[in-house]
Amino acid sequence: MPDYLSKVVWEKDAGHEYNIPFSFLDSSHIKVSANGVILTLTTDYTISGDTLTIIASSYDGDVIIYRETPGSTQATRNTPENQYVDFANGSVITEADLDNSSLQSIYVAQEAMDKALEAEATPGASGNVPVPDASQDDYILTADGVAGSSVWSTTSDVQTILNVDSAHTASTIPIRDASTPPKILTDVTGDLTGNVTGDVSGSAGTLSPGKTIEITGDVEYISPVYTGSADITAASEVVKIRGESVSEDSPAEGETLRYRDSVWTPETYIPGWAGFAELQTDGTEGKVTGSSDSMDTVPLNTTLANGSITGMTLDDATDVITVPAGTYIVRWQVPCYSSTASISYLKQSDAATVDGSGFLEDSTIEGTGSCVYTGNTDQSQGEVRIVVATTVYWQLQLYTSSSGKIGTSDAAGGRSFYYSTIFVIKEPS
């Protein structure tokens, strides 16, 4: 028997006197039970000091004496009505009052502990957890249909309670069977979120009528049709890039997909380019130059493939080329006849004037080439790589160290500017 703090069990005494081995605040807090019957103070028993005397002699069996301090039962739960000491404003606080107030709390705590010990010592009683059977299968606590009562149940008992059935009968919860691999459902012939026929776990069933796996977005699913028989490897292809169609042809080695005319098509990359040239062969006199003079070299009134670089144009009146943003490789060559020495420049400006004079005043040299006069075969040439952040303007100019006619051999009708050229290649962005 547990060591109770506020309870004691005595065998029946012939003299009907019993010792109370625990403290109490008032004799009315002591309760007695004999033959399972709760006795009444003064009528059935009296208390003197720590001795309890049962007046009634018609009882048998053990006598249970226990304490019920106010605050420990349902009937005495309200405060301050059931406070043993009720302090008042202006009253004198005595040692006895303080002790009794503290003892009430201690006694209530002791009685609560005794009730827990009693529940542990008498499992299976009303309101207490029952003792499980020796079988390891009895490990689930369930109600047994009696108010305030519970039992330890086996797994088969719980299946019955939950209405679980491995045979998948009507109005039951199906469970896995003993097959390997286990089947969640067996022999499903109706709809299971979309026309499933046959044995779900077997190889005979298919997703009727052979549904494909769909991939949304720019990637399109190709094959195979899912049959449910085994793992599959899905095939797909890119049909769009950012919503724009892709050509059916696949890129070959050295090709890349390029967006052109609303379609992405595979093709070998060809950089944008533009050529400008003067092809005069009519014997026109060359341009007159002075000593230490700079001038735009040629009237570039012939354009080769201009337009393959979007936004690049030529002004015939000023020999000015409009250049959109990009990175360019520029090569040129210019005739230098009748000059003791000449050098050509590709000059750049942020704004083009009508006559091109702004290049002479504001521009900086972006690239150079050089030649020394050695008869009627000389020419100046150069090459430069230029990064253009925004639209700018170019003009090809020639500096001569002496006066003369550029592009002719002094005699009227001599050589002209038939091979003066500018060639531009735009690098991919």
C-alpha cells in the first residue's frame, strides 16, 4: 500500500478506537468509511485529539480514515468562502492565522498527491488507466462502452472499431494486403480520377485511352504514351523560346538558333556588315589638297550591302556614316597619288553637321593607317575596333604633307578614286 499523507487504513478494532496519524485543521475535515459506507461525525463517530471513536458497532472490515481540507473537493472549490482563514482590513494578524492559512495549502497538496497514488495503486478502477494484458498485441487503449471505463485492445479489435477491411467491402476503410508489393486497392474497375481499368498494381491495366504526359510552357512532350506497365523515359523538344515558335529543323554543328521573322531558326552565324566605296572610273580630276591639309577623302556615294547593320546609313552630301550602338571592326583604304606623304584617319563625332566640318573641329582620332608616296601606286589604309555606346557619326579623312591633287597623276583624266573603300563588321552582342 502506498505511503499516504492524508489517509490511513485500520483493521476493525474491538474497542472501536483508531489513531489519526496526520494533522488536520478541524475535526470536521476528518472523514471515515467503514463497510464502504461514509459515516457521519457526531452521529457515527467522535474525535478527541488524534483519537477517533466509532459509536456505531454495526460495521465490519477495515476502517478508512482520510482528510478532506476545504479547497480539495468539488463542493469546496470556491474561495474565499472556503478559506480556513479570512483576513480582514485592519485586523490583527496572528501567528496562528498565518500558520493555518499556510497549512490549508499544504494539506490540499498532500490530498491531491494521495489521490494520484490511489489511482496508480488501483488501475482499472473507474477513472483510472487499466492494466494491459500480458499479450504484446494488446497495446491500444479504447473505450469499452461503459461510461468512465476503458480497456487495452488488440489490432484486430481496433480494425473492427474503425470499420477497416482489407477486402475492400462496402462502407469500410481499405488497408494494404499481404502481397509483395502490397496493393492499396485490388481489382478496381470503376473510375479512379479518370478512366482507370484493370488491376491498378498489375501490368495489365492502362490509362485509358492511352493518355500522354503533358508538359506546359515552351517545352512540348513527344512520347511515349504512358501504359502503366513500367518506368518510362519521356521525350520532349523545345517548340518555343519565350513564347516564339522554333523551326522544326534542329541546329547542326556550327549553327545556332537565331530569332528572325517571328521564328527561331537554326543557322550559321553571319555577322552584320556594311561596305562603302567610290568606284569612279570616268577620269574625274582628283581632289585638290594643300600642304598639311586634312579633308574628307572621297564622296562615298556607292554603298555595298548597307542595311545589313540596322540603323547604319550614309549621307552622300557630307560623306557622314550614321553608326548605331554596337562593337565594330572597321577597315579602310584611300589613294594617295601626288602626295609626298599621306595618312588617313577614321574620325568620330557625337553630332554630324551638314558639311561634316564638326569632325575637323571636335573629333578624336580613333584609328590610323599610313603610307609613303612611291609613285602612282600608293594608298593609305587602317583598321580599328570601336565600341559605340550610343549613336555616333564617322567620317574618313586624309592628311597630306604637301599640296597636290589626290587620286590623279596630274594629267587631266588620270587616275581617280576607284578603289577608295570602308568596310565595317559588327560583332555579335
